[in-house]
Amino acid sequence: MTTLYLIGGSPRSGKTIIFNELIRQNPMTAISSDALREAARYTLTDESFINVNHLSFEGDVSFHRSGESKDESHTKHFRQEITQEDLTWKTIVGLINYYDRKAGTASLAIEGMAITPELVNSLSLKHLVLKAVFVGFTDDSYLNTILGYAHAKKDWVYKKIVEEDGGDDSAVRKWFADEVIKNKRVERIAKEHGYGFFSPNGDSFEDYCSSVVRYLSD
């Protein structure tokens, strides 16, 4: 069985750890949407380490449709007004479509914030079998875990608090509160569509990650 594994969710919810353990246990083609986002940014802007708020581009493309019985050229005009996340999702869909046509060669795993229940539900797969899961913290107490990890690992949360905001953690606390609201919505929609949702709120982080990997592997 050729399977498409999709892992979406918040930063600091263990997506990368879950992703890496899944492919360690089940070797397959594996891609982070962060890599796809950077590739798309570089293709359009020759810049990698930037955040693109909005993209606007227009042009014409000439092409041949695969499978046509005669050599016929087509031209298509395109105009895009698009956000960075939308561009990332379109790149993900193009990748999925490629592997869906090549089903039977290898399973595929993709992780990243651009993956949402609504977008996953919009996919039309012909051959790949879908297994999707979403992760995110939904309890206010998890903030202490994030802050503790930040100070231990000197990650981007730590840099935001210490280097950018001079020790003031109010912006991080606001980000966390917004993520909790978003994650509760993602949990509801994921369950409506029959996708798994896991939260790292209470259990040990290792047990939590293992439970998500088991869900995907079963």
C-alpha cells in the first residue's frame, strides 16, 4: 500500500520529532514544507531567509499536455495574488499530484504548518492512501513547557524574548494564546473530517510523540 502521510500543526508541538521518528520506523520519501517554502521563495525572489507577506506575479506559459496523442502546444495566461502560505500549499499539492500519479513506487510523508484540515480535505487522490494527523497545544499550562525548552535550548522563542524584546515575554505569551485558540479550532475541524488530533498538554512529551507515530503507523 502506498500511503501519503500528512502532519500539520503548531510550532513547538513536536511535528519534526514525530516526522523524523515516523520515517525512521517506516523509510519513505519525506519532505518538510519549510524546504518547499524556501525553494518557492528562492525561485521567485532569489532570496531564502525572508518572510514573504504577499506575492503578485503575472505571465504566460507554453506547454504540452502529457498523454496527448498529437504534438500540440498550448499557451496559458496566469495571474497570481497569493500569500506565502498559499504558495507553499500549492507547491505541496503539485508534489502530491506527482507522487499520486507514480503511486506504487514509495510512500510519501510531508510535515508543516501550511497543512490544515480544510486543505487536506480538498485533496483529490486517485492512488495514494491518506493518513493525516494534526498536533497542537490546547491547554494554557503548556506555555511553561515552551518557555522552559526555550531557555534550555536557546531556540527562536528565547531569541525573540531575550534578543529582540529585551527580556519581555508578552509577545510570546500573545502568540501562545492565539495558537491555543487556533489549535482548538483545528482539533474540531480535524475530527469533523476524520483526521487524528493530538495535544502535548499533559502526558510526557516522549509518550505523546510516540502515540502520534503509532496512530500514523497503524
